[in-house]
Amino acid sequence: MKKVILVVGIDISKDNFHACIKEKAADGKTTIKGTRTFSNSYDGFKELITWVGKRLKEDSHLQCIMEATGSYYEDLAYFLHDNDIQVSVVLPNKIKHFAKSLNVKTKTDKVDAAIIAEIGIERELPQWEPMAPEYRQLRDLSRELLSLKKERNRAMCQLHAMNHSHEKMATIIRIKKEQIDFYEESIKQIELEVKNIVHANKELKRKIEQIEKVKGLRMMTIIAVLCETNGFLMFSNIRQVVSYAGLDVVMKESGQYKGKTKISKKGNTRIRQCLFMPALNATRFNKNIKNLYTRINERNPNIKKKGIVAGMRKLLILIFVLWKKDEEYNLDYVWK
């Protein structure tokens, strides 16, 4: 006998989240059992469980589905998991394409929650697993490291402008130098903490060292990518990873109209941020990526950045493949 499937679709944001309950009966008939808005807080989470519990039957199979929206979904996902409720976290591009397949043109939080519930009715989704504690630590350290480096570079540009301005006050220049020194010292502390965590985990250290053999990639970049993707647990192929990072190519052509080809940038900005400088170095010292960079720039001589973006994409793919296959980098491997 088939069980009744009860799916809770959750569209979450910073302050609140919208929930839609859909029930698929044993005969395949689907009905909406309710929609409601809750605060994105511990009290809201408890209200959600009470609200769902009133609609739960003895033979029901309950599943909550939400979109991977920044970090706003994490508290609710951990809360539901701790309460033994099955949770699935779906990548935004999957929700978007599924909505297109339904020909849904209206976009509101309520509609989005219903679409997220529907994808759980129609498809079997993998269960979400919490990030390992050390991965969470590494992710937080990595994000702070990226932020500090960004602020340091901004402060260095400001100092350069001050040094070339007319009669700038010595006090202002001294404060700016102290600010840069603070960033430098903080960056060193975080990098040391990251290395200590990695070295304490022999398996993690071994796999990272394999990937480090790719010229242009270093531990901090690899850690940033791994932590932003939770070790690629939610990804089964290269296209999903590239899309999640916002490095997928968008083309606009219709009839005689030929629009510009560009990357979507609809994805994790931190991955793109941490891959830019490694890709820039790889275009000089990594033979395969250098050839790729040269080939693309020959076709696009006026847009040098396209070659760098292609290098970023290739480095991301290399990290994904080498991590998933647990293999060392082979420079002579034929790229397809």
C-alpha cells in the first residue's frame, strides 16, 4: 500500500519564510493543505512544526524542501534535522527551471513556496545532511579571510591615492597604514587557524594536497571552494557546480539579433571571488589553462577578461573532479 506523501515547500528569506503544504494521496491526487508565513526564528520554527503536525496523518511520509538561499536557510534546516524531519535543500537553478517547465509566470513568495512543494511531489530528492563541524569552522574562517583581503586591498588603494595627493595629513596616512597592518595580521592568524584544522584531519589534508598539484591552486582557494559547496555533496555533475558558482554562460540570440555572451553571475559570489587571482596566475604558469586563455583571447582580442573567466571555470571543474574521484592531477590528461 502506497503512503500518503506530505511535502512542505519553504521559500525562505532573512526575516521570514513562506510555507506551502501539498499532499499526494495514494491514488496520485495532489491537494494543497495550507499556506502560511512564519518568522525566520526559533519561535517561527516551532510554530511550523505545530502547524504541520496538525495536518500529518499516521500513514504520511513527511518531507520539507527549501531553496539554498545564502545562509538564511541553515538555521531552519538544522532545526528540522535535529527534530528527525527529512529535509532536502535544492539549488536555486533547479527551482527556476522546474518553474519554467510548469509555465508559471507569477512570482511571489507564496507561489514560490508552492512550486518548491510541487518539485518534492514530482521528484525524489536527496536528503540534506548537516555540514561537518570542521567544515563549518573552515567555511566561517574562509569567508572572513576573503572579506579581510578585500578590505586590505581597498585600504592599500586608498593609501596609494593618499601618497600621491597634495599635502595629505601625516596622521591620516599613519592611521591608514595601521589599518593595513591590522588586516595583514588578521589574515595571517586566520590562515594559520585554517592550516591547523586541515593538518589535524589527515584525510582532508591528503585530498587537498592532491589538488594543490594544479598550478595556480593553493590550500586557501581549495578550502574556500570545498566549504562553499559542502564538499560538493549536493552536486552530481559539472554543470551544476558551474551554475552554482555563477560561471555558466548566458547567450541571447534571436533571428538576426546576436547579444553579448556572458556569465550569469547568478550564484555563489565567494567562489568567483576566491578563484579570480588563482585563474590569473594559472594563465601564466599552468600550461593547459594558458593555452585555453590564449585561444579564447585570439577569438576575443578586446575582452581579455573572458580568458580569465574561462580559467576560473576550468579550475573549479578541476577541484570538483579531483575531489570526487580522489585522484592526483595529471597534466598530460586529455581535456575534453
